[in-house]
Amino acid sequence: MSKILAIGTSVPEHQHKQEDILDFMQRVYALNEGDRRKLRFLYRQGGISTRYSIIPDYNLPAAAWQFYSPTENLEPFPSLEQRMQWYQQYAAQLSLKAINKCVENFTGNITHLITVSCTGMSAPGLDLELLELLELPPTTFRTSINFMGCYAAIHALKIADAFCRTDKNANVLIVCTELCTLHFQKEHTIDNMTSSMLFSDGAAAVLITGSNESKGLSIDHFYSTVAVKGKKDMAWELSSRGFLMTLSGYIPELIQEDFNNLVTNAVTAAGLCKEEITHWCIHPGGKKILEAVHKSLEFTNGQLQNCYTVLKEYGNMSSPTVLFVLEKIMQELKTNQQCKIFGAAFGPGISMETFILSA
């Protein structure tokens, strides 16, 4: 049986208030007063107070911008090459911050390294950078999960669990690193405005072991499905001007319609019932998504408070976000406290991945 030993998280140094990002985007989109009011309403109702970015520009005067051109139309607008250069400059160090927190009390040897990202790619990539920075043996098993989106952390947990169940001596390090703010777009579209309102940067590292003697959260079960009818409602595509996000307003409705059945099927497959779940670790993709989950499961007692807190303090960081929530849950658990944790995240497709942990 595999176990989660520790989680470490990190964010860039630049913290931006949601109001500052709103002011920046209003200038970028060159909106009329009616559209400015609509954008202000969306930002203020989004459940987010602060977000973090490797880009300092969002609360600086134009003359001090470092990423965007300080011109009225932002031209020349950052190219894909420029965005990837920034990714390569910052992703490894942000990852390392999370990893160091994760493994600070670990005295064993890392045998496997899994890197996760959908906001930057290169070859050689982040996995080799971290191999060198961590001074891991060149024979360390490495694999990378790219372009899966917000549910990719759970996919990485699946792979780590498989490694650990095969080899009880395996110690698998996962790091999810996303620099979503590199891909903000200036065209005034619903998808771009929604992305600019939600996404942020962050990293999370998880250490999983195959040792039965270690203390940690046992990984009990995974379950996944795809809501194919919504495959065009959430998408992530490459372009010469960055990665382009599609986020339909129907996503919360689709999740609300399907989520209760997903949970029922997942817990039944694990030999459980919903009443046995003590903690809920749901990816806070947005306030409306959390509200949809809340309604679908007929919650009444703040079961998603940790999810709302992460959304408020960090925004949606894509793949690391569900691990930020799990970290908060683990921090709340008392010594020897028994629990059943149900986790879920959503991504392009619409793919829905879940896990069940126990202590």
C-alpha cells in the first residue's frame, strides 16, 4: 500500500490583489464603461482576494513593466518564445521551493521523479533541471505529465501509486508547477476575461512511499470518468501568442449535473458510502464550480471550506491547486485521527479524476 508522507507548496514572490489585476485588465481590454462594470462585477463575485505571479507587472505603472510592452496596445505582444523563456527561467526554482518544504524531514532516497505542467514545455525539460538541482542520481526514474490541466496532479498520484505498489522501496517525488499568468491574452473575449480573473502561478510537491512502516495517508482508490458532452466547453490549445484557454459558462452546470453520480460511483467502487467521507478535497477551479459541487452533494455544513480558502488566497493554479487544499486538510488532522478524504479535480475533456485517502 502506498502512502503520502508530505506535501510542500510554494508561490512566486509577486502577490497581486484581485483589484489590481482588474485595473490592469481593464486597461488591456480597452473596455467601454458598460463592459468595465460587467468585468468589475465578475471579479468581485469570483471569490478571489489575492493571486501570485512570476510577473510583477500587474500592480506596477506601465513604465516599470518587465513582461508586457509599455505601449497602449501592448505591442509587440509577448510571443510564445518569450513566454517559454520566462517559464524556463522561473519554473525550476519555484518547484525547488515546494520540494524543499516537502522533503525537509525525509531521510530516505528519492527513487522516482514525476514532473507535472501544462503551462510550459521544453526538452530537456523541468525533470532534468530538478534532477541536477536536487543532485539526484542520473539513474533516477523520471517521467513527465504535460498538458493535462487541472486534474493532472491526480493522474500523477496514480502513477506514483503504481510504482509504490510494485516496489515497497520506492519513494516517489511529484512536483506540479504551473505559471498560468504567462498566458494571459489581450483580446476582449469571454474566455480570455474568465482566464484573467481566475488563474495564477504556484507549485506543489508530494512525497509518496511504498513502505508499510512509514506514517502517512494511505492511497486507497482512484476513479475517473469523462463527461464527453462537455469536451468543447473546456480546452487548452497552443498558439503563437501563448496557450489559449476555452472555459464555457456551462461547465458548472455540467459538473452539478454529473458530480453526485461521480462520487456515488467512486465510493461504491471503493466499497464505501458517502457518509463515510470525513473530508472533501475538491479542486477550486472557480467559485461557481465549488457552488455546483456544493449543490450536487447537498452540502450544508461548510464541507468545502478549505477549497474556498485556497481559491480566495491563491486563485486557480491549475494542477497544484488540489494539492494546496490537501495540504490544508493534512495540517488540520490530529495525531492518529482516523479519516477518509475524497479528492476530485476537473480538466479538459471534461475529464473528472478522483482519489480516496485514509488515515
